[in-house]
Amino acid sequence: MNEVNQNNNERVDESGSSSTSATSTVSTCPECDGRIIRDEEHGEVICKECGVVVDEETVDRGPEWRAFYADEAEEKSRVGAPTTELLHDKGLSSVISWENKDAHGQSLSAKKRQKMQRLRTWDERFRNRDSQDRNLRQALTEIERMASALGVPETQRETASVIYRRALADDLLRGRSIEGVASACVYYATRQAGIPRTLDEIVVVSRVERKEIGRTYKYLVDELGLAVEPTQPLAFLPRFASRCDVSDEVERRAEEILDGCPLTNEFSGTSPDSLAAAALYAAARLSNEKRTQSEVADATGVTTGTIRKHYPRLLELSSE
DNA sequence: CATTCGTGAAGACGAAT
DNA sequence: ATTCGATTTCACGAATG
């Protein structure tokens, strides 16, 4: 009930901007100090630990307006207005009496009555929208709060918000707490981005039980027809490694171990975070940076027993 | 002495019915 | 909605270095 998150301290770059380092390799992430990797496929520079997209020296929060070369103009014109999903709009409210009387207390003609009835139904719709807005507003601050506590980058917060909006629009919130759905949205967003957090990690910053988050998540995925790829053990590795404070070499070794294991057959059904933890333990053991099982367990949220159970097979398969 | 290892009961989860 | 099978967790004691 203690532990967790000693590495999430916000570290702000006090030296301000400048730093005009050429477009060479950046090595540490401004958000979490993790390793920065160049993603050739998407032409992005990203942090493998938290998923932050680091473009040269700034985090890109908006559309790309500028094109530096002629060829880029086409590519970058994809964007529209620089909107953010994190904002909500205020609605106006008004009250319409239920009585069919005019301002003088006189009864209304049949025609006017019909008109008023139409107005009421519209009023009802707007009022309904208002309550949705309040709901949304609260949800968005929740998402913000949890995301920043977890070090989840902007883009993922936005997808979380988008999902929440869809859930709201599709009337999927009945009987569910705002927080629960918001938590599930954050969980989904991180998974979607390929930098998944554990349900346990979400629980730490959420006021909702793990069980409910899981249930809600599944519900959302089903109802909204969201496509989620099964989580890969490799996705957990960078964060786990940094929490165990092992060298890059050990991390790479753990990657190799996981690479060498066909997930489809041998390890189907084994939860990916368990495998990541086991691989990490195995890698540290192979190198001269041995960690105890309980150290790895504390850092990863996987129990010692589970690590024990898997690491021998991982070693076996990877050494062939 | 700390760490690792093996075990079984109990809970949680996904798939199938 | 319930049942079934597999996995994970937890707690314990034994073995190991």
C-alpha cells in the first residue's frame, strides 16, 4: 500500500527554452526522464516510458501549421482547427413553466399550447445536454487529475476524453460512476497508445475499485466497438526497468528474452505484465545487476511467486 | 540471516454453455 | 447467469547461499 511512483516526480527544465540542440538524438524525456527512442515508422521521437512525443525540443500540442519543405505541405495540411478535446462548452439555461398560461395568467389557445409543448421538449433536450455538460466537465477534470498523476501525456489524455464523450453520447453511463468511466477511459487511452498502465496503477490514483474499473472498461470496449490489441509484455518493460533502476543493458537483455518467446503458444493466457517482470528479473540475474525477486515484485506489482513461476521457462526458450 | 523456492487454498478472469 | 479451467495471489515452511 505504500511504494509506487517514486520516479514520477515532475522534473521541469529550469533552463527554459534555448537548448537549440540540433536534430540529433535526444536522450532523456522531459516528462519522466525515460529513454527517448526514434520511431522510424511514424517519424516521431517518443519516450518509451510514458509515450510522450518529443518533437525536437518541444512537445507538440497542436496541429502542424508550418511546412518546411514543399513535400511536407501536403502531409501537414491534414489538420483542421486547433481544437482540444479537453475543453467543454457552457450551455445556457432557461425555464419554461409547465402551466399553459401566458404572462397575464390567461389560458393559452390550442395553437399556442402546441407551440409551448414543442418548446418544452426542446428545452428538455437542452437541459439534458446541460446535465451532460456538467457530467463531462467533472469527468474531464478527473481524467486530467489521474493522467497527470500517472504522467500520461497530452495525446493520450485527449483520446481518453474522446472516449468519454462517446460513452456519454451513447448513453452508456447509466448506473456507472463518473469516476469509474473516467478511469476506464484513461486505462483505455494508455493501452491504445501502446504504453499501457496496469489496472493497479490506475487504482492508485483513482477513487474507484479495481473491479469496477475493469468491468467498466470491458463494457466500454464492447459497447463502443473499440479495437484493442492485446497488450504486449514489451510495452511494460521500459517503465518496469526504470523503476527497478537497472541499466539499459539489462533492459535490452530483457527485451531479447521476450523477443525469443513465441507468445502465441507457450505463454498464451499469461498476463503480459507478469512476463515482463519475469524477463526483467531474469535479465538482471544474468547480468551482474542482480535484483531480488521482491525488489522486482515491488517495482512491478507482480508477486514474487509469479515471477518465480515464469522466469525459468523464459530463460530456457531464449537460450535456444 | 536473507533470499530463493515449492506448495496449496482462495480469488479473479475468460471462454463456453 | 453459471460453470469450468487456467492463472495469480497469498501465506507458509524448507532449502540455499
